[in-house]
Amino acid sequence: MTALLPVRQEPPEFEPIHTPVVVASAVPPAAWRYFVSPALITVAAILLGLTLNVTGISWAVHRSAQKAGLDALRVDLARATAPVGQLSGGKLLPLGTPVAVLRIPAIGLDEVVFEGTTGGVLMSGPGHQRDTALPGQAGTAIIQGRAAAYGGPFGRLDRLMPEDRITVLTGQGESTYRVTGSRRAGDAVPPPVEPGSGRLTLVTAAGTPFLPTGVLRVDAELVSTAYPNPPRALPAGSIDVSETALAVDASINTMWVLVLGLQGLLAAAAGATWSRRRWGAARTWIVFAPLISVFGLLVAEHVVRLLPNLL
């Protein structure tokens, strides 16, 4: 008998185990919606608010302010209490006080002029530069106005030609000016007015609407009798920088409202993103769309205040 020999067994071969590598992510992909969606909603609301503001709402604001200003000035003229100088009751006229009616038939302009030239005042219409004489008085009167937004009352100043007539109605009466020419940066500045004479300078942005390349000034000489110029509390060159041509309104009030408006808009956008996953799109937009719209328009209005005041 053949002896049974032990069978040599080979060690089993083991296949390598491939363990999938999991890359840890700091933020789960779905969580990005909580950051991206509110940001996109905020940007969209601001852009939409700006578009609506400069194309429609600003014109409605201008028209409403003009009507209210004209009504108030008519009452003051009837009562003989319309402003005739920088002071009223021993104090400077409040910004936004109606002081005159400006008419230029050649370009179809008929506007109430308000006191002051900040961006906020020029949303209502042309503004009288406070450190100059009132229109119709001896000396130089300067009126600034927007070229495009908020009615764009001075958008056609470049069409004025020498000899065109300008009339201004104030608390002292009606005055007539004759256009002498226009000028831009680098052009010769007209000499100072003679004692007892008057000049009106209209100022606006030059260039493409909302893309100014400089300042356009139209000069006109007073051809009617100059009215007396009461003592002024603000000498020439003493106005705040926010009232100069192409200045921005970066006041504390504007910045605070802008910051609070942005916070409210971001909070509303974040709330809409959260509630959409809980309530669905229909219920979310019924609740949050009006809130986002209000904050978007508020932010857009104060962003416009940070743009040059003659746009």
C-alpha cells in the first residue's frame, strides 16, 4: 500500500480590499443654498430696485414733489411770505424749501426750484445753490439740476442757444434772463457781474446720461431790473461739499439707512430661503416678496443718493 502523503496546501490568496476614500467637506453641498440663495436674492432685489428707481419711480417722485412744491409756493406768493433771501425768521432756509419757478420755453422746461443742491434736494427738482444770490437779484445766481434721473429737468440744457429767454418767478416778482452761452471744463469763465447787474448760471452733468464726463454750465444775463439782494449769511464758497456739482450725499443719515436697509434685505432673503424648504415656494413668496421688495427699493433709493447729484 502506498503511504498517503500529506497534501501541501498553498496559503490562500487574498484579494486587496479597496476602501473608498471619503473626502470630508466643511460644508455639505446642500448647505451652500443657505449662503448663495440669500446673496443672489439680495443682489437681484437691489438691481431691480435701481432699475425701477431710475426708470419709473424717480420720475413719479419728481412729479409729486413738483406738484407739492408748486402748491406751497403759490400759497407763499399769495400771502407775500415767499423767501427773498437766505434767511427766514433769522435762520437759514431749510433745505428743500420752494423758492422760485423756472421757465425756459425753448426746451419746454417749467420747474419749481428748491433751496439747496444736495442729492436729496435735487430728487425733487432743480436746486438753488445756497451761497449765491436768489434768481432775479443783483449778483450771480446758480441753479443746479439733474440731467437724467428724477425727471431729468436739465437734460436738454445743451440745446439752449444764445438769445434764448429764461424767466424766473420769486417772492420779489418775475425776472427775465437772456442766454449768453454755455461752457465746460477748460472754457473761459465770464467776468464778474457789474454792480447792480445779475447773472444766472444753470449747472448739470455733461455727457451720456448716467455716465457724466464733466459739468455743463449755461450762462444768462439779467435783462430786467435787478431786485435788491438782502444780506447773506452764507458767503460764496461756504456750502458743504455735498452741495457742489457732481457731489455725493454720503451723510451719516444716508449711510445708516443704507446699512440698516441692507441688513433687513439680507435677513428677509435668508428667511425666504429657509421658509421655501419648509413651506414651499408659493407660500414663501406670498409672505416674503413684499418684504424683499420694500427693502430692495429702500436700499436702491439710498444707493442713488451715493451717485453724483447731477445725474
